[in-house]
Amino acid sequence: MRFHKLILTLLLGLLCSSSIIAQADSTKAIKYKRDVVYRLQTKEGTVYIGYILEYDSVQVRIENRTTQQVYSIALNAIETLSELKKKIPRLTDLYGENPHTNFYMLGQTAMPLRTKQIDAHYHWLGIEHAEYAFNENWALSVNSLLFAPLSFGFKAHYAISEELHTGVSVFGTGNLLSATTTGSSSFLGIFALGKLTKGQSNRNVTISAGALQLYTSVNVSGLFGASSNRNQGLLYFASAAGTTRVGKKVCMVGESWFFPQLQMSLTGGGVKLVGNESTSWTLGCYGLYFGRDINFTQLKGRILPIPYLSYSNRL
């Protein structure tokens, strides 16, 4: 009898000690990788995809950074948990959508417009562009170049696919009425631009091409190839621009403009701060290159640096 009691005591001791060890182990948080996207499926069949914020003995907290939602799932409800991909995740998964994806520096993307909102953009704190979007496709806009003259027009954006967008912009400007009353020189300009954007909000490139038809009473020698009594001229141009997000609050932007008739180019780059939903700042610099002299300037072969500072505000 004493032998049986001894055996029973030993068995009970082993069971209690294993229970204590199991309980101690269950309180330890399981290691996980913060830069890996996981796929979690519950026993009911619901699937969650995102980054793990916490994994302990009670639950798993997983965040979908595209929708900004965080889910808490009890451990006993989990069927499977596995790494979805080991490569570098998409920028949208890391940082969410870029709220300031429509503008580079001077250039613009063809991404969907911000519905029922006014976007205003200031260069060196002077307003350069303002637009009001009726929907994702259409907007009215007002533009200025160095504060004057003003131009009025519209822009249209359309999605070809999830990562391919196209758009057009048409503007008109002039001072014919003021020239009639003041006797100063008159001009009328019509501007048209087409663009194509490849990519998503956090990383994309855009190519653009367009023309400016100018009617002016002043002779601007060397500016256009053809002229008449009113010095009618058609100026062509093209541009390429791109952006990539390098952090939750920072994007790198760059763009180039080419004017083949003038043998002139404008190339620049900068840093855009996009952490605020309503406002953004861009700081950078342009290099203006002259391939030939215009009028009496002696700038052929020179690069003129132009500092750049802009501010954007969504109303």
C-alpha cells in the first residue's frame, strides 16, 4: 500500500508541475516579424491580411494598413496563420494611400480627382493653381504664372486600369480687354495638355505633352518659328515626372520639362511632406538650361538654378 501511495504521489506531482510549466509557457508572447504581411484564417473561414501588432497568449492583433483597420482575434479561433509574402511589401501596405498624389512640383498626375473639394497650390507662398473637382473625373481650375496672367480652364481624368490613368487639361488666358482700355500690348493664349500616369498613389510616373497657341501684338523674336502681323506662334512642350514614397510622411519627387523650339529644359527635384491629410510642403530646386539665346539674352549653354518652395492646401 505504501508503494502504491508513493507512485500516486509522484504521478500527481508530475501532473501539477507540467501544468505549471505549460501555464508559464502560454503566457510568453510568440515572436513575429514586423515587416512581413501575414494571412490569418479563423475556424469560421474569415481571412485577415495585414501586419501583426501583438501576439500573446490570449489574442492576435493584426492591422490592415490599406484600410487602417485593426482586428483582435482570439487564439482559440485561429485555424491558420502564415506569412503571405517575404519580399518587401507594397508602399500602400506600409504607409496607406498618399493624400497628395495629384501634384508633383509644377506638374500634375492623371490620378482620380478629389471629389467636392478645392485644392489650392502656392509657389513661394503666391497662389499658382486652384481647382474644384465635381467628381473624380472633372474639375474647373484657375492658374497663374508668377502671379499674372490668370488662366481659366478645365481638366478631365479617367482610369484605364487600376494602375493606368489618362487626363487632359485645357486653359485659356489673355488681356485683350485691358489692352483695349489701357492701350498696352495685347495677347491671347490657349493651352492644351495630355498626360498618362502609370502606378499608384505612393509610386508613379507621368508623361505629358502639349502645346501653347499664342497671339500677341508684340514681336518676341526667337520665341516661335513662325509669325504674322499678330505674331501667332505655336509652342510645343513635353514633360516627365515621378514620385516615390520613402516614409510615412515623406515623398521624393522629380520632373523635367522640354521645349524643343526654344532648345530649353527645366529639370528639378525635391522633398514633399505628406504626413498631413490637408496640407503638404515641397522643398527643392530646378535647373533651367538654355540651348540657344532668346532675344538679347546671352544664356546659351548655361544652367540657371531656381530654388523651389510650394505649399498645398485642401479646402
